[in-house]
Amino acid sequence: LNEGGRSRPAVLRLGERPLDQTRAGIPAMMSETGSRTWFLVGQQYSWSFGAHWAARRVIAESTGSVAGEVYVPLGTTDF
């Protein structure tokens, strides 16, 4: 997995970024389940912020909607 970030000339990034992952998963999940409404839960960490940004974008592109989202403290296990 790649948390993304800005490109720099001397940096080679391997792995899928959040937008690539959500573009692969979200339309497939919507097609399989018929659901179009999402609630996003993430931890207060850079990965979740990027993943939520990507998810909101792909959900909108797929004619879905986000009912809400929440970020919990890093390390939370009780959701």
C-alpha cells in the first residue's frame, strides 16, 4: 500500500494509492450489493484522510452518496 503524497524527482513510489484502490473496489461493491450510500470510518492518520478523499470522489463518480464520515483516535479498536 502507498499512502500517496506529492511526487518528487528522487522518490519512487510502489504500490497502489488510495484513489487506485477505491476505483477498483467501490464500483465493484456497489454493483454487487446494489447499495449507493456509504458511511466512512477512519482513524486520525494520514492514510484515512487520503482514503476518505479518494472514496468520496469515486463514490460521487459512481453516482453514490456519502451519508457521513468520522475519524476516531489512532489506535481505537471499539468502533
